Amino acid sequence: MAKRIKGRLIGTFVVLAALITAGILGMSFYHATASIHELLTENHQLNKAVRNLTHEEQIGYAILESQTRNDLGELESVVRFVQTAANAPKTLVSEQRFTVNGDVIHFDALIVKFTNEYVQDGTERALYLWRRIYAETSTPANGEAIEIAGTAPERYHAITESLHLKNRDIFWKAIWELANDPTRLSDYGVQAVFGNAIYTRMQPGKVYLFKISATGQIYPETVDTY
């Protein structure tokens, strides 16, 4: 009899613990959602920082540094990928090198477009998050990460600084999660589109400049290095 009572009590405690944990997680999700809602609807400094995004700007460039054949006879390209500062295309924010099979290289970016209603001046604004780089013969899932999901891109320092320290992770995590749920923040003036078609056949002696328009279109321009 005592064992049965003890067993029931243990079972009851397990259920209560599960309910409490679920409640805590639910509250955390609610508060995170409420926080991102408040940031997008009530934070005037954030709104101002978004309005200051330029109509069109150079956001970086890529250079083919070398091409060799591996032991299997496959062409391998070493790509130097550079991100530049907002409104300062000659200022480097980051520099990375990737080894990719083939010469047709894909650059995958998540575009976050703010609606006219959010910006309030009738002009659309957009920012971007580089996700990964991969070869034509590969899949996006097997690509190499350019930026770490959930983190604040350095080039959007002004937007990050417009947020209180405790809210920065909440904001950028929510923005990155648009990749999995593009409609999540649509009620708050945010849309997400994907730049999966950004690819080019890279050649030596060329610089591939990446530019973005206010509506979120990323496109490459090719110039000679000579």
C-alpha cells in the first residue's frame, strides 16, 4: 500500500513538474513575442535606424583567388568574400575565404523588407543577412555558413545600438527566425524574401560587387581588377 501511495505521489510530482516547465516555457515564448512586438511598434530609435537604411548600397564583394584540381580531378575555387560597412563601401567589416567545388558559386542571403507603413515615409527599406555559400553541384543545406544565425551583423551596428542591451538578442533572433517562418512578423511591418538566386560564374581577374536596392534585391556587378 505504501509503495502505491509513494508511486502515485511521484507520478503527481512528475506531472506537476512538466506542467510548471511548460508554463515557464510558454511564458518565455510569450514575453519574447511581446518584446519583439514592442520593439517593432514602440521603439522610435529602432524605427529611425531602419529609416536611415540607404536606398541602394554596395554591401561587399567577392574575388576568385585561385582554382585547382583536387585528387578526384574536380575543380576547386578559393573565394575571398568581403563584407563592407554600411554607407562606407571601402571599409571592411569582415573578410572570409571559402573553398568551393566548381566555378559557379551561389551566395544565399535572407532579405528583410520593411513595409511602407512601418517606415512611414512611403519608401521601402531592406536589410540582409548573409546565410551561406555553396557550389552549383551542392545543396544550400551543405553550404558553408557566412554569418552565425541569431547574431547581430556588424554592419548593422546602428540598428543594434538603437536597442537596449537586453533586447538585442531578442530582436536579432526573431529576425533570423524569419527564414523558417516568413510571415511571423508580417503584422508588424516586416516581410522576408529570399535571395537564393544570387549566383555567378567566377573568373580570375574579376571583382564581383554585391549591391542591394531599397526593395531588397541583391545583384552582382562585375568589374575588372586591372
